[in-house]
Amino acid sequence: MTAYFADIARQAAADGVITAEEILSLRSAGWGDGKMEPGEADAVFALNGALPEPTPEWSDFFVEAITEFVVNGTSPKGYVSDENAEWLIARVDADGAVESLTELELLVEVLERGYNTPERLKAYVLDHIERAVLTGRGPTRAGGNLEPGGLTASEAAILRRVLFARAGDAPAAVSVDEAELLFRLKDASLGAANAPEWKRLFVQGVGNYLMGLISKTAQLDRERATDLERFMDDNKPNVARFIARAVRSAPDFAGAFKELFGDEEKRDRLGELASAEEVTGNEQAWLDGQVNADGTIDEYEQALIDFIGGATA
């Protein structure tokens, strides 16, 4: 960390205020070498905690800087290391909780921008959102005085971003753990003044788990990603020529896909997609257990049942 960066951060923390000019200076000093250093990331987090009323410009910089450090601070870029995940959790938990919308936005951004993150970080984010919804306390309640247990439009939007983040449990799909979270939130919020967006998310989210495709190859682990990054670095001219040749020789994307991957792999992928919409016996047993847990079918469960029935008819 440069002395200049440290001086700006230290002075702003002492003042409890940071100007737009100081943010520009931090950006220039922090990314002068193209990356955020650990000491700089620590200073940014400490400064965020020292600002009683962060400006939108500061919040944007804070989220961007820390996300860059956590997601791209180790190789391969885009794969959050266990060490960086633990570092982030420790910094957010330093005061015992996710205290601001800025910190929550940071956690969601990491899941959205990363290709994969450790399971502990994914669970940590969902746990904090669930607690905020159930208790009526937490960053998603900022600016409102709603009763505990109800779900607002903003909370539904945050949940949607987390559930479908590419570094979530299953990229572009909802996992069984996430579907069970949606049922817990539904049970806890019955009778509350919930936003219409919440019912839509519940139906779409659980329906996605039951009928969506979770590809075995949707996420690469860090070791495989490192191998792939090394291969691409060593063979960029050859790989580029190969892809360009394949696309030029095919009249459309389907032809390019065929040349790159072959008919057999294409058929297998299409078969995966076709069979994904079928609710299997195990999935039906899981759904029956969730719906019959309290002996009644509420309006949310009925909407889910109607959705599945209409989609499979």
C-alpha cells in the first residue's frame, strides 16, 4: 500500500467524511498497478466503518474496490479463494452483523461477479438475508418500519439476485437448499403484508428447482479453472485461430457449435434440457413433504402447484 493511499484513508477516517476528490485519489492510487492490495482493501473496509453517512459515490467505490479484491485478488481470477472468503466474512462480522445496505450489496456483488465462491460464503449471505426478513432487523429494512416476517419488493429483488447469481449454489438454477429457504420464508411470512414480487419469486424459485436444469459442468472448481487459465495463456494464438476457423467455416452458430463440440455432445445437451422440465419422483416426494408439513395448502403453495401443473400439461 502506498503512503499516499494510506494518508488519504487515514485522514478521511479521522474526519468522518470523504470527498469526491479523495475518492478519485484513492481510485488512482489503489489501482495504479491494476489491482487492489490486501493492505489497501483493509484500509478501505476500515474507512467504510468510520463514515457515519457514506455518500453514494463512496458506496459505489467501496463495493467496486472490495469486490475486485475478493473476486480477482487471487489466481485464477473470478474464483473466490477460501482465504478471501474468510477475509470478507471477518471484515463484515467485525461489528457483529451486516450493518448496512452497502455491505449487503457488496456480498451480493461478489456472488454475481464471481464464477464460483466457497459454500461458506454463499450460506453466509443467504443466512443474513433470512435473518433480516424473519426478525425485521438488518440492512434490508433500512428506511422502513415494517413488521417482522413480511417481505418487501426490495427484499424479493435481493433474494432473486442471490438465488440466480452465477456463483450461487447452482448457476442460473435454484438448489434444494435454496428452495427450502424459500419455503421457510414463505411459512414465516404468511398473513403479512408481502409484496406481490415475493409470491412471484417463491413460485418461480421453487419451480426452477423442480423443473430447471442444474448442469454438472455449470461451475468449474478452482483447480480446473487454474489449468484452463494456464492453457489459455499458453495457447492464446492457437485457441483464437481454432475458434475463428470453426465460426468462419459454419454458416450459423449451430454449425459452429457442431464443429466445436460434435453432434453427440449437442444431442446430449439438448436431451438434458428436454428432460429437466420433468418433475422426478424424488422431487415430487420433496414437494409433497414441504406442502404437507402443516396439513394445509396455502395460497403460495397453490400458486406453485398451478404453475407446475400448467408447465407440464
